[in-house]
Amino acid sequence: MSRRTPALVAIAALAAASALVGSGAAAATQHQHPSRTTHSSPPSVHIEARAAKPSGSVGVFGAQSGSFQTVSGVNGAKAHKTAVVTVASNDAVASAINPVGGNDSLLCTEGQTIFQVQGLRTTPHLRGSGIDASAYTGEGGAGYDFFCYSVAVHHRFALATADSQGLLQLIRKNGTWKIDTRVQFPGLNDAGQPHLPGWIDIRDHRTPATLFDTVAIAPAPLPNGTFLAVTVDREDGDDTVAVVKGVGTAKPKVAGAVTDHVLASDVSRFGASDVAFLPGSPNKALIATKNGFAVLGLGDPTHPKIRHKRNIAAAHGPVDPSSITISSDGDHVAVAIGNRVYTYKNVLAAIKHGAPFKPQRSFRLATGADETVADVKYTANDTLAVLHGPSSTPTGWALTLVKKVPQGHHVIKGSTATTAPEAAGSLSVWPPA
């Protein structure tokens, strides 16, 4: 049984918001049925170019008709297409590149299969038929199907959302991702059966949230060697962040949660574009909010806090952010809202001392009336990768590389043509900032 009828398509909401910005009207939403995740043909890879030697930087992002585009050279002046990975129909919503080595990636498709791409830096190709998570239907509540909307990777472990009250932990062995059967969560699911291995249960009195659709893992361990992760539910007024501790071990569990209606959003719901950890930090992060962003306080994981909220006065009226990213020095943030990228500095002082964020500037990548920015991601050398295009059509989109953004005088470099992603949040890059 399907857990719900329609699933929100984030990029459609973003398109609606962008289209309405000029008139100052409130953003509208569009919906699709999860049954679109079913596909009759097997996943495929179309190689566009073969790398003579391993690329020094790569990217993955959603494109049209259930395809993920892989590219190389995202640290440079222009990204170069390497392959198109087609895994489903109209539902390529999230990717996560392994931060160690950058040669493999996990993909989410709004369905019950999590796909793995290998050879990103040489010849991208699918490995096997993917990880089948259909058995986890019902784990997050009675009648909750498994819909993967987000995935996060940290070297040998990963987390995938299920559009329900839990996460699936994966582990990488011998170059292949598998469900982490070491995780044996106590208790019974709503069907009265023991939880399946690998499932992290979030059903808890500390949060009423039921639809966790984004997830991010801290880039560095805590002093005790364990990692934190955060997962977010922005649907149906739940507006909750849950913190999971011990991820990657055999005993991950929810540490705490915070509900704040400033997290409500019609745009930033899938992928991992709504949370940005400071590079190299075990517990410092920013989170997208209604019309802006804020500090996500994780100093005490049992009592997370949303602090130092910063609203952004977007041109022509309020529009929710679609993506947020932090520079390599941890002190500069770029936020995609509507048709513009907004940049701020003083992030470190804001997180540590509550000092105000300092605006730098905002800029557009194109001048079309219906232009929208779906994703922004900093690479290790602070090149800003921007996925953008017209909200009214799936064609005419591009991945554009922008230099010198943290310095406050951005330089727009080359653009790589692509098609519209299904949702905001599909872009991942390596090496990350």
C-alpha cells in the first residue's frame, strides 16, 4: 500500500515560485504520483566521452527523463560531459559522490532501488542492478512505502531516506555498496515484526515528523570517533530536524530533534541541498529556512537548535531557498533563491559567537524572466557550480562554473548544456569544499 497519494516535486515548486516572483504572488506547488518510479526498461549508461586519465574533479546531477548527467572538470573553467546514467522515468532526484576518492556515487530515484555508479573519474558505469529496498516498506510506519529521495555518503558508510520515519544505513565492502546488516534496531515495526537489519527507526516521542526526505552526514568525526547525521522533514507542517548519532557503526540511533516552522519550505525538500556542514567539522552546520538560512546548533545532539536566523530580502518578494553551500574556509555561504545566488560572509563568527552574517552581493546566471537556480555547490578550490535554467521548459538548462565568489567579485566562466532536473537538490561534486 502506498503511504500517500502524491509526492511533492520540489523543482516544480521552485519553478512555480520563480514564475510567480515577478508578480509577488505566493509560490504554488505541483505533485506527481510515486508510481512514476516504475520503469519497464533496465538502467543504462550512455558514455559521452572517455577520460584519458582520471579526472581531478567530477560532478553528478539530475537531468530529464530519469537520467543523471556525470561531468568532469568542475574545479576548472567548464565542466565536460562524461556519461548519461538512465535509471528510471522522470525521477532523478539525488546523488552523493564518495568524498574519499570521488570515484563512486549513489543515486536516488524516488523509488525503492538505490543505484551505484562507479568509475566517475574515468569511465562512469552502473554497478549491478542497484540496492533493492522494497522489503523496507512498512518499517517507517503502517503503509509507508520506501521512496528514496536523498542519500549521503562518507567513505565506507552511507544513509538513504525512505520518505518515512527512518533511514537505511549502507556499508561499502570490496567496492560494492550493500545494506548494513550489522544494524539491528530493537523493537517491532507497526506490523508487529522485528525491524529488518539496516533500518534506523526514527519513530520517537521527541518528534511527530513522519516524512524525512533529506539527509546529510558530518564530514568529520566527533572526538569519540563517531559521526553525526541530520535528516529533515519539511512536509505537511512537520518542519523537523532529527539528529542521528553513531552513524556508520552497528548502533546508530536518534539523539534528538527540533521542530521549528521556519523550516517550512515548498522547494528544498529532496537531495541534501538544504543542509551544509562546515568543511572538516563534526557538528557545525547551516540549514535553509523559510526565506533564508540559519545556524543548525549541534553542540548538544540531544537538543539541536535553530539559531541566528537570517532572512534574505529576495527581489520581488519572498521565495524559499533551493540550495545552500559553504566555502572551503568555512566563512562564506552561497544561497540559491529564485533566479539569483546570494552570498554572505562571517559564517564562523555567526556560528561560534552569534555575530551577524554579512551580506556580500547577489548575482544572476541568465536574464530570462523565468530563470531559476536549482542547486549551488562549492568545490574544494571554491569554484561555485550552479545548476540553473528556465522554469517553463526542461530544455535550456546549464551547469555554470563561477570563480572568486567568496572574494565578493564573482567571475562567471563556462556553461555546460543540460536539461532540467526533477527536483532541487540533485547536484553533488568532488572534491567538495
